[in-house]
Amino acid sequence: MSRSLIIGLYLTAFFITLAAVSLVWTPYDIQSLDIPNKLHRPDGTHLLGTDHFGRDILSMIMMGARTSIAVAVVAVGIGMALGVPLGLLAAARRGSLLDEIIMRGNDLVFAFPSLVIAILITAVFGASAVNAIIAIGIFNVPVFARLTRGAALPLWERDFILAARVCGKSAFRISCEHILPNITNLMIVQGTIQFSLGILAEAALSYIGLGAQPPTASWGRMLADAQTLVSIAPHTALIPGFAIVLTVLGLNLLGDGLRDWLDPRIRVVRT
């Protein structure tokens, strides 16, 4: 395995472990305020210090990891569940009116960034983590639809697909049995990339108040709360910032390593 894949696996596994452990244990209760001990620097009692309410930052980071990962996983899952079938359908009906409708619909969604979609959704339904998931998920749909269609179109010209058509297999069956297995590696790699973008999007939405709402912990909200405290308590901003950077870095390295490992052409070149 490549070095980037190993580093990416370790970083990603570390934050997933933090999120999993937070389901059953955190050093302190993040909903209990300790105003006399606010803005304490990291020490033996609070390993990463405390915030402006006296809450333990390590506990907040653990709970924030759970929020960010959960939002990103569900949002990417929505994008894949809707985008991949649409891409397969568009490739199977290439050049048809249905293909044109699907791709122009993707262009329409691409015209509105996830942040704008989130603003529209929250203006109607209110700010929440669920609405952030919906906004990020909607933005992921055209990403996977375009990628799937682009990867599937060349396969429809291959001899083994022609043989399957001669055998009388329907376009739906060919897409499921022959096209999809041949592009799964590409979907996995893109999924890790979108996962990292989902974490960034969740942090951005929470930073401007459109994501997870208190008392739910979020790295983006931690940054928003710490923006006026950088000069007197820099750890309140640096720690969640580093958490976001390391998580996204780990996922990007993981995606790059998976691409190298799963693509036989790259393996051949490197050997």
C-alpha cells in the first residue's frame, strides 16, 4: 500500500474512533457549564483546555467529530443513492430525451452551491443538522450522476457489453450486472472525496449558524464561538481548526491512496 493510503487510514480511523467513543463516553458532559474555569489552557485536568463556557474542549471535539461524520456520511449516501442510478440511466439512454432531462437537471443543481441551497432550505424549514444533510446531499447528487454517466458511457461500447446485448439482456440488467461493478472502484474513491467535502460543508454551515444547533456540538460552531477569543485564548480556535484540517487531509489522502491501489493501470506503471 502507498504511504498516502496508510496515513489517510490512520487519520480517518482516529477521528472515526473519537466519534464512536463519544457515543458511550466523554471526559466531561458538554452540556454542563463551568464558568469559573472558562478559557483554561490545556492542562492535566482538561487536556485541550476549556471554552468560554468552561466546557471541556476535548469532549466537544469528540462530540463534534460524531456530528461532522454523521452529517457527511448521510449526505454522501444520499448523493450516491440518487446520483448513481440517475447516471446509469442517463448512460443507458444516451442521446435520448431522458438523458437530456437528467443532465440538464444536474446542471440546474450545480448552478446553486450547497451553501445557497442550505440557505434556501433553512429559510423555509429552519436551521438544523437535518436540513444541512439535505442541502449537502442534494449537491452531491449531480456529482455522482455526472461521474457515473461519464464512466459508464465508454463501457457501453465494449465488446463484453455487446455480447450481453446479443444475449438479450435488458439495459437495466446490463447496468446492474456489468456496468456498475466496473465503476464501483471509481465511486468508492469519489465517495471519500465527497466525504471530506461534506465535513467541510457541515463546518461551514454550522459556522454561519445554518448547521447543527446548540446543544449539539459542531466543529464549525466551535470556530464561530472562538472567533472573538483568538487573542486571549487561541486554543479555542486552533484545536477545532486542526481537527477539521486533519480529518479532511486524512480523507483526501485516503481517496488518493485508494485510487492508486484500486486502479490496475497505476499499479502496473508503479511496478
